[in-house]
Amino acid sequence: MGGDGLMQVLCLSWFDNGSQLQWLAEALRKDSDYDVLHINIVKTKPMLYDSDVWLAEINTAEKQRDLMNKIKDAEFFIFSEFLPNSREMKSILKPLGIYEKVTPDNTIIRTGGSVVAYNAEHYLLEQIRRGWVYAGGAHDFSISSKVGLVAPTRNISPIDKLPEPNPPEDKVRICFAPTKEVKGMKPITRVMERITKEYNDVEFVPIMNKTWKESVKIKSECSITLDQFWIPTYANSAIESMFLKHVVFSRIDKWTLLLHPDLPIVNVWSEKELYEKLKWLIETPEEIERIGKEGRAFVEKWHSPEVVAEQWKKLIAFVQEKRSQRWESYGVK
């Protein structure tokens, strides 16, 4: 970081949260006047997402001095999931020499991930007490309804890193990449056992214990993604599958559809419904092509790096204003 008089933005993720802060850092470097660096603390295995700096590799005094020198002039901070004043993050920030620099007037916390979901009341109280600015998917009601005011930023799809779709012409390949049992592994497996017995040209492709790059390569050779039966909204896996022109099946609530009425995901809420809609799709293959095109257009419109970077640039500018000026602009003194 540093040089050319650019504002220095430091992104810090404890877990990599689907590489969202890395992709945000790359997008802002490309489409803004910021000098941006992303430090990741814990890499999720087996996904092994990229990061500008993986803290585990800063394993000598010399490397730590070099990193501290690189980030010492950081002026703005973006955290993923963990609050900067949490015990865990404090243990990282203090040795790096930047803990005292982080304030609610130069910081945004991205509120995505299970840590936030399971500690929502704490995040709500911290926003009331400290005035932290949160950002995240407003369509994820399980979080956005509980943690306080959340700026409605969108997940980034790294469309320049994704392969072109290359599904076979002689069969329908259906993929599923579970990360938790609660995402619907058992009902989805039962449905696919029935489907593959009934249709010889259908192949079920579970994606497990693969890196992210390996996973998207496998996905590029499929045409349908079964996403989840867990939280009734959509996130990274569904977004990347839509860009790959898949038909995505997932549980989607009315709140998500209120915010994204053009969301081209096949909405399924039960094992029976999944089975019936899959049969319909397999027997009308022209719908796979039609919905797949709609999915790619949706991602390009809402989740491309350029679009999301523009959202974050506006949010950063908003936070940079002194709090008194923000409230005065609304007539509040």
C-alpha cells in the first residue's frame, strides 16, 4: 500500500467468506482511486481462496515489519464478519500497530457469515453503542433483520475468473456442492437417486473436498445446480452457477423476491417440489437454455465486480463524511 497519494483501504477477513473481500479489493483497485490491500487470517479448507496477504505466511519478524510498514498509512478499513473491537480481531490488529486507528468513522463491517448470524444481538448492540456501519445482502433476512441498519451491498461474482460453460450435449449434469448437512444433503440425495433411476441421460455430480477453482471447473461442465434448503435466499454458489448459465434450484423467501423480483432461480421448498420441477426441466430442455441465459444476465446486471465496486465507492464516501455532517444533511442536529 501507499504511493501516488491514493487513499489507502485495508480489508481484513478472519474467515474468507467466499473470497468476497479479496474480490472486492481487486474490484476497487481496478475501478477506484483507492490503494487497497486484503489480509486474510484463516483460509477455508478445502476451498483455499486467494488473498493479497495470508497472515499465516507472515511468520518471521522481518515479514511482520514489512507488512506493518505497508499498512501503517491505512486510512479506511473494511472488515468481514468479525468486529474490529472483538477479542479475536484485537489480537491481530494490536501487533500490526493499527488497532487505535480503527473507528466507526473510517470503518465498514461486512455482516455476512455464520458468526454474525449466530451473534446477531451482539452486533445490534454494538451498532447502537459504537455506530458501526454494516454492509451486506439486504435480501438475507436471517441477518439483515437482526443486526441493525445494513447498507444493501451485493456479493461479487468474479466473472473474469470463471470458465466458460461447457456442458455435454448428450446428458444433463446436475451438480450439488454442500458445505453443511443442514443445506439439504439428505433430501437432495434422495431426489437425485429417484431422478437418475428414471432418466438414463441424467448424471448427479456432488462437488466435495475441492478447491474453489476445481469446483467452478466441474460446475462449468454441468447445466443445473441444486443450491440449498437452509437459509431461504441465495449467495455465492448460486451466483457463480447463474453466471455459468445453470438453472439454479434453491429455497427463496418472499423477502428476497421483494428485493429481486427478476431473480431467475427455480424456487423449491420441499423434496416433492424439487422432484417435480426437476422432472419438468429435464423433459423440457429448451427451458434450461432460456433460464440459463436469464441467470447470466442477472449476474452481469447486479453482481459484476464493476457494479458492486460502484456501490462500495458510494458507501465509503458516505462513511468518510463526518457523522455530524451526515445527520445535518437530513435536518437532524
